[in-house]
Amino acid sequence: MQLAASTQLIVNVLALLCRRLSARIGKAKAVTATARKIAILFYNAMRFGMVYQDPRADHFEQKYRGRVVKGCIVG
């Protein structure tokens, strides 16, 4: 849990995930969801030898903004 809470201080994809979730479902559930995401990434790295490559945060932020704008436009 402490690792998930500290992700909000680091500017990366997991921090953006946590911030978006906390706006929707509340801070406590967002921290739990982020901790689960970190645990799954760790499990996959250990079991299957997968390497986590942190994509640029700007990429996901642009995708998120695009979805928000698209949702605001009434067709």
C-alpha cells in the first residue's frame, strides 16, 4: 500500500492512473487499485520474465484528453 501511495509523487503512468481513479472512485480505492496494478506487473515480471517499459506519460495523457473531448461532443 505504501508503494501505491508513493506513486502519486512520481510523474509516470501509474501516478496518472492513480490520480484519474481517485477522481472517479475515491482516494482509498484508487490506492488499492494502483497497488494491485503494481502487484500484477511485478508478478508478470517474475513469472514470465517480462520487463515493464514505462511508456511516456504524455502519450496516455493525450489519449485521455482525446477521450474526454470526444465524450463532450454531442453528435
